[in-house]
Amino acid sequence: MLKKILLTSVLSLGVMQAYAQLTPQYTFNALQLSSQYYDGTARSLGMGNAMTALGGDLGALSYNPAASGVYRYTEFTLTPSVYSASASTTFLGNTSKDSRTRFALSNVGWVGAFETGRTRGLLNFNLAITANQTNNFAFSSSGSGTQNGSSYLGSLAASVPQGVFGYDMDMYDDYDEYPFYNSNASWTQVLAWNAGLMDTLAVDPTFFLGATENIDGDGSIYIPGSLNQSFRRMKTGYIQDIVFNASGNVDNIFFFGVSVTLQSIWLNDYTSITEQAVNPMDSSGDGGSGFKSFTREYQMTTSGMGVDVSAGFIVRPVAGLTVGGSISTPDWMFLNESWQETVKGNTGPFGTASVSSPVGTYSYRITSPFKWNLGIGYTVGSFLALGVDYERTDYSSITRTPPTGTRSTFAAENDYMSAYYQAVNNVRAGLEAWPHKQVAVRLGYDWYSSSEKDFDNTRHYASAGLGFRTAGGFFIDAACQVLCNRLANSFALYDSYAEGMPAPVVKESSNNWKILLTLGWRF
């Protein structure tokens, strides 16, 4: 039995964990930082951001630089917003609900129109600067349940690399960072060892057991009592486009623009896993640890900036009809990452213990894919505007590279993204009607196709908005957008580490909504 468990640990966890667990963690981070779900102004959101061909809105500058060329006046906008995400999880037969709501600044911007004095050719050139939020990462989910079939600490102990001894993971007062960088064990294993949550067999100092486990007379590992297991996942963060734009108007027929976009990126990711013995005495018999409770907390912060260059056009071939398009270079992101783990334990021999890792840091770069947009718009006087956009980008071309060196440093991650991510075909549609010269009604729909081949993360958004403008140039717009479909996900809290000891699986579904309010002035 021990040989079978040891073989499972070495093969399944020693080899597969590095590629099938760690690699997707970093590749998913690259994917979510490369994805854009536009906010902009309440007007652009209310119309589903289908303004590639219509222009005339500062929110549209994030996907078509020519959108500012339509302006014949100066405008300033300010758009505060509320974003909320909710999640429902099923774990060990229990259902839990969680939510996270955050205030944000979806847009603040200015555009100035400067006439050339000509009657033909270049009639005016415009300058604009705007900050548009293009992603919000706020999220929270949690779950809890009771079982006695496996444990996180058991999985952790089983995955200690072959050849690692307990003393290899000892932390010393004069150099407590030593085992984190000089042993082959993971940081979590080092912390669990020093908190008294793992131990070795007297007959084999390289075979580890978790504090939640015992061995019977036949040498079989078992969980001596029921465990309350719980988890929490929380995210906070955003991506903000800061767009520097120049555009022009030729004969009120052809509009062009170029932009340099700087991205402000910040993402904080927190997870915790807790195990608590229903009856602490169940693990205090012969060879038992008197286990009472364990918590592992992990926090990672990713921050940095990105830069890209884009160009676009809008043309009016006939009255009422407009056609627009844009292309954007890859977004070159320069990112800094910091992370830290803390393990807390309560056992009979060690009592209460809390051990933290050093703060790990690393810098790297992500190159997102090229992106292009095409749009068609139609207006009926000043009463009605319709727009439909098509956007395409290929996420399989995302690459991760070190600050210096070549992409081969992250060959596993880059190969994974090339194999499992794919091109997307996004469609946005919207309309704006003015039943009264001062009141507007807006509707929109967005369809974002799945960026992953083996996991469907397709998103469908519906939006609606109202607008009011005065003769003096002040206007106010409000819009709401709702995710129409629930995003389904499932994952194991840890690896199944022995025959008959499966890890519990979390089934998770989530959706979100946002509300934007734009205050604007034209002069």
C-alpha cells in the first residue's frame, strides 16, 4: 500500500503538477490581462460599445482612434460606476452564495476640436486624452463542507519531491528564508512542515504524512475523523486605458485617427483553504498529531503598465451610412508580481503556530495579440443611430517573456497558450433613439466568443441606457449592463493523491452587472 501511494505521489504530483497546475495558473493570468470588456462612457456602454463606425464618443477611443475625428466641439466627460459580481458554489453537497461590489471610474476624458479655416480638405484636427476602464476583476466566491475521504494536508505531504528530508525544510532564526530557495519543496510544504502540520515516518524519513492523517496496522493511510473544509477566493483589480489621441476630418466624409495607449494594470488575488477537525481527538491516538485546525492563505499582486499603438478610420460614402475600422498593435505589458503565503496550524504537540513565507517578487513581460475592428453605422437625421461592430483577436499568440532573455524561458507557458487558446470573433450591436430632442434611449448587445478551446467562457451582455442634454451643453447619461449567461467553472481544491482518496470538487457559476453615470459638458 505504501509503495502504491508513494508511486502515485511521485508520478502524478511530481510531474503533472508542475505542468498541469502551475502552467495554467500563469497562462490564465496572461489571458485575463489581455482580455478587454469595455466600459467607456454611459452612452457607449448603453449602445453595447457598437461605435466603431459612429464615433463621436470618448468611450469609443479604446477601440477606434477615429472616433474623436467626428467632433466639431470641445467636450469633457466624467463617468463614475458601480461594478458587482456574484457567485454560487456547490461544494461537498452544500451551496454557498457570495458577491463583491466595487466603485470605479470608468471614464474621464477631454477632446478639443480645432478648425483649420479651410472649406475643402482637412477641415479640423482634434486632440483628445481619456482614461477608459477596459476590465474589472472584482470577484468573490466561497464554500464549505464536511468529509473524511481526503485532505489538503494529505495531498501536500504526498507531493513532497522524492529525496527531500524534513531537515531540508527547517527554517533557521538567522536565515529563515533558506529552505524556500534552496530545497526542492514548495513554499507551502516548507510552511506546513515548520508549523507542525507534516511529519515523516520513523522507518522512512522521506515519506511524509499530513497532520490530518494516520496509518493503521496494515500500513494504510486514512483520515481518522471528519474534517470541515472551506475555501475563499477573492479578486480586486482593473485595467485602465489612458489614450493619447490625434484625429482629423476631411470634407466631413473621411475621418482618421491615431492613438498611443498606456495601460494601468493592477490585480490582487487572494485565496484561503481551511481544514478543521470536527473532533480533534480523532487524530490524537497512536502516531496521531492531535490535529485541530489548519489554514493556508495566499496573496498575489500583479501591477504594471502596458503600451500599444492603434489607427482607425470612419468614412461616410452616402448620407446616413458610415463605415469604420481600426487596427491595434499588440499590447506590450511590463509587469511586476509579488506574493506571500501564510500557514496557520493548531495541533497537540505544536499548539498554535503561524508561519509566513518571504515576499516573493518577479518581473516579466506579456505580449497580447493584434486586434482589429470593423463597424457599420446608420443614422436617420438626429432621431436614430444604429451600429454593428465585429472584433477579432487571436489569444493563442499571447507570449510571456522575462525582462531579459528569450521566450524560450517560458516555453511551457507559451506552448500551453498556443495549444489551448484561440481566436475570438466578438460582435457588438446597439441603437440610440431620440424620441425628444433632449432625451435619448439606448439599447445594446455584446457577444464575446470563447477564448479557450476546452473551456467555454463565452459571454453575452445586454445593456440599456438613458440620456438627457440641455441647450447649454450639459448632458447626463446613465446605463446598465448585465451578463446574460452564467459563467460555469469547476476545480479541485487540491490534487487527488492516493487511490480511494479523491479531492473534493467545487462547482462554481458567476455573473456580473455594472451601472455607469456620465456627466458631460460641451462648449
